Amino acid sequence: MTSVSSREFNQNTSAAKRAAESEVVFITDRGRPSHVLMSVEMYDRLRGRGSLYDALAMPDADEVEFEAPRARFDARVPDLG
């Protein structure tokens, strides 16, 4: 586990991302943990499911029926007086 301050994270995001490839990185604000940075692979393992990409790919998307509603707008000029 690694911990970095918000300032350190902002100044060297690349180092935090490299660290997150192998472990969880806690980002702190005023010494208290406020955010967690981890790889997508680690996130998927923690969630107990396949990859995030696979979940969003929607292999049967061509079977989803969707009809967008017709856009309507009111072109009147408002009375500002």
C-alpha cells in the first residue's frame, strides 16, 4: 500500500499511476485518506467480475431497440421588460 498527498499526486501523477499498477495508492488530503487509485484490473478483481471493457462492450447492442424522441424547443423571445 502506498500513500501520497494530494499535492504530491498533482505534481507527479505518472509516479502514482505506475505505483497503482501493482498496489493500491491512497491519496490524502490534510493527512487523511480521501481517494483511492488502482488499476482497472485490480478494480475488476475486487468487484469479482470480468473486465470493465467487456462489461461496457454490449455484444448484443444491435438487438437493443431505441428510438430517440423528436427534439422540441420553444423559439419565442422571452419578455424581459
